Amino acid sequence: MPSFVWKGRSRNGQSVNGVEIADTRDAAAAAIRRRQIQVTSIREKNREIPLLPRISRKVKEKRIAIFTRQFSVMLDAGLPLVQCLEILGGQEENRTFREIIKATRGDVESGASMADAMRKHPRAFDNLFVNMVAAGEAGGILDVILRRLSTYIEKSVKLKSQVKSALIYPITVTLIAVMVVYIILRFVIPTFTQLFASVNAELPFITRVVTGASNIVGDYSLPLIIACVIGGVLLSRWYKTHIGRRAIDGLMLKIPIIGMLLRKVAVARFCRTLSTLTSSGVPILDGLEITAKTAGNAVIEDAVMAVRKNVEEGKTISEPLGETKVFPPMVVQMINVGEQTGALDQMLSKIADFYEDEVDTAVSGLMKLIEPIMITVLGTIIGFIVTAMYLPLYSFLTFIS
């Protein structure tokens, strides 16, 4: 019979721990709860592998959206909370998420609130999710809140997939172009270089440029690759700092076409998140803080936090929002109207719908624009190399004839 290592709290709040022998984890937890101990963690002792720590993986948003949608339907149908979690945990295919759901169910069964139980698992449930669940529990409308959450997550997943689809094509074409140019410079051009050296004739300027680039690639390929890897690692670490992240995110917003798309995505996400939070009863200050942390861009995050500071001092949202110079004037004016009419959440939802449609249009337009540009650039590079190699050959043949 397996042994389970557990930790918990007694009725007087004292931390306790021990080992329980039972057939299953749920049976062990139930036996501990019968001793009036609230279980905070429990795991099977025989499966502990100290030398191989478990990798913490974040659960995908798509799975969380499906879980939330099914959860809201079950609650709306009148099923008890614990039974809903038991059913959802049993049918979940992802092992990590299944264990999180089962742990949440155990905590709820022990007497913890749904929000407190989910707060222990940030890999699956972020601050936005937890705060909305807490608001739903306080207002007795958890099924409605979960339905709004599922809609929000589904729209968020759609928005991210649109951005990825807009960026994946140019990135793929760029990588293929770099590989083709590298192969030509590394293996094809040296053959022509030997031929030109044997003739010992004066080469055109563009030919000397290409042969020089080929020599650099041939002699310094490994150092260049190592330098690129080290540069990528240093850039990644710098991006994890606030200064680096703000600098790179600010630069991304200034790129002519991509920056416009990213700004629209950021505005849509800001409005959708804040609308979902305010309509669910989350206080505006908490809503702005959560919205800032989920903005996905350091410049937008700083702007929202500056707005939160002004709101905390008694100002409206629209006034400091316009001072940040990050959000379009139309957004600021519509939020101002929403505050004056007392329908801020509805106005934010309409703005989010508008900008999500704008992202759809921008992505389709970007795809149509990028394809001819990438083909033209790639054709120009290959044409330049071919011209540089065949121009001397044409001169030699003319001279011989």
C-alpha cells in the first residue's frame, strides 16, 4: 500500500505534517481531513525522484478555455462544485492540468474557497482568473463569471493566433533566405573564385564584394554562429529586465507596419481584460493592476500603471490615459463617454470588438503586403549574386571571341 507525505494546518492554525498510508491519494486526504486537519499539499512518497526535479509547465490557454466553458455549463446545470471538478479532472488529457484540477478539488473539499484553491496553481490560473472567480463566489454568480472568463480566454487565444499567423510567414521566409544565401556563399561561390583566380583578371566591383563575403563566411562561419548564439542569449537575458523589456517593446511599437498591428492588439487586449474584470465586479484599481500585468508589452504596462496611480488619487481613467500618449484619441474619448454614462464595461467591450476586427483586417492586409515584398527582396539578393558571378564570365567569353 502506498505512503503519502502530507502537510496541513490544524484547527488552531498550527502547521503539521506526516505520512499517511492509504490506497489512493484521495483516500489519504479524506483520512487526514477526518482528523480535522486542512490539507495544503500531499504527494506519493514512493514516486519522489530527488535527482530528477519535475519541470513546471504552463498549461495552454486553449485547455483552460475548454475547462472554463465546461465548468460554467455544469454549474449552470446545478451540479455541485466538487462534483464538477471531479468530472473535469477525470476527463482531462493533460497530466499537469489534471493534477492541478484534482488538487484544487481536494482543497475545495477541505473547506477552502475556489479562488484560494486556484491561487496555489499559477501555471494554470493567473491573477485575472483567480480574482474573477473570487468576485463570482462573493456575488453568487460563479457560473456567469466562468462563462465570461471562457469567452475572454477564447478571444485572447484567437488574438494571439492572429499575431502569430502574421509573423510566422516573414520569419520563415527570412530563415529560408538566410540558409540559401549561406549555402551559395559557402559552397558555390568558392568554385567561381578558383576559376577567376586561375585566369588572373581584373574582376568587377560587385564580383569582388560577393567573393569577399564568401571568404568571410568560409573563414569565420563558426565564430559568427557562436557570436549570434551568445548575442541571442544576452539579448534574451536583457529582455527579462524591466529596462531591456521596455526598450525592446518600445522599439517594436515603432516599426512601421508591425508596430501598428502590435498597438492594435495591445489596445484590444487592454479593453477586453478591463471590461471583463469590471463587469464581473472586480474593483477598478485591482482591475487596472491585473490588466497592466497581462498587457504583454512593457510600454503599455507602464502606461496602465500610471493611469492606476492617478485613479487612486481620485482622477478618472480617461484623463491620465490620454496623457500617456500610448492609446489612440478615439479610445480615450470612448472611455470618457463610458465613464460619464456609467457604462464603462460595455464601452470597453465595444472598443475591444472594434480593435479585434481591426486586427483581422490588418493581418489580412499584412499577409498580402509581405508576400510580394519578401519575394522581391529574396529575388534581388539572388539576382545580385548571380549577376556578380556571371558578369566576369561574360567578359571572358567576349574577350576570347
